[in-house]
Amino acid sequence: MDLVLDTIGKETIQRSLEIIRPFGRLTSIVDIAIPQSLLEAWGKNLTIHFVFSPQYRAKLEALTKLIERQQLRPVIDSVLSWDQVVLAHQRLEQGGTRGKIVLKFTEN
């Protein structure tokens, strides 16, 4: 991976360091609840951004509750495999999609 966006927290940063390519990027928008070792990131020359927005925490928690109660659901146009990323971009550029195009990654 060239880029990881951490919206989950916990051990996500450590797991992400294993799959990010050298000179990749990691962005986290969650508080770091447990100490993290970033030595592996330094060795890969990664760019890491931590974005903490406590003023939005209540809003994000309210959205989470709506999603958990299935009162808010994303509209998904289609689910494509990672090797169809070019097709996904073409469809977005052409317009006419209704909802999000999801790229599905599988573990090897």
C-alpha cells in the first residue's frame, strides 16, 4: 500500500506499518489510546499525519450510533476489485453513478 487512512485506531497503526511501502503515507484521525512504536515507519521513510479533532468527537459518535442502528447507510453504486481501479476512475469521471464505488481488497 502507498497510503493508509486510519479511522479505527487501536492496533491499526502497527498493522499498517507492515503493509505500507517505503516512502508511503499514513494518516490517522483517531486518538492514540495505547503507546505506539514508530521505528518501523522511520526505517521505511514514511510520512505520518495525526489529525486530532476533538471538536468533532460528539458528532462522530452520534454518526456512529446512527450507523449502528442502521438509520444511516451509505449508498453503494458498486463494489469492484482492486484490479478494477482504472474502471472505477473511468466510471466516476463519466458521471452517472449513484452512490459510492467501493474497492474491495483481498488478502493474499
